[in-house]
Amino acid sequence: MVDVLLVLNIAVALAVGLFGVVTAALGRAPDVWHRYAVIGLGGLLVVLAAAVLGEVVDGVRPGAVFWGYLVSTLLVPPAGWTLAKLEPTRWGSAIVGAVGLVVAPLVLRLSQLWGGA
């Protein structure tokens, strides 16, 4: 996988996590900026998945655990945003923060599993 993409995904995920936690601490409900943050993170994850598929076409064969982590990582932002929309209080912002704080270690684990491919 492309190292720059991994670092960018982890940095954005941590930024989204920090944004969600700080806005939750300030008592703000999720708004359009939370939505943009989650969509941006999801978009970067799709770019990462496309890079992985490009590597697979070139002949790299990661294991089943890698694919499970990749699918899970791709599903966290839309699921998290759906839950955040259903909670129109500061806890919705906390859910957005949790999305970022969950995606960051998932991407790190993807890079570890890729190294073993």
C-alpha cells in the first residue's frame, strides 16, 4: 500500500476524532461540518481501497483477515454518521469522534496486515 495514503488516512481519522470529541465537549450537536468530516474520511478510505485493489491486480494476495478489516473500515464512517444523525445532541458529535478514533487503528492494522501479505 502507499505509505502516504496510510499516513493521510490516519491523520484525517485522528483529526475527525478530535473534532468530534471537542465539539461534544462543547455541547454541540452534529452539524454539516461533522457530515463533511465523515464524508471526507470515507472518501479517503475509498481511495485507499482503490489503491489496494490496484495492488491486488498487480499480483499481491492479502489474506482473508485483511479483507475483513478493509470492509469493516469502509463501513464504519457511514454507520457512524447514520447513528450520529439519529442522536441530535452532543452525543451525536461524540459518535463522530468515535468514528475517527476507531478508523485510525483500523487503518494502522490494515498496514500491519499488508506487510504480512
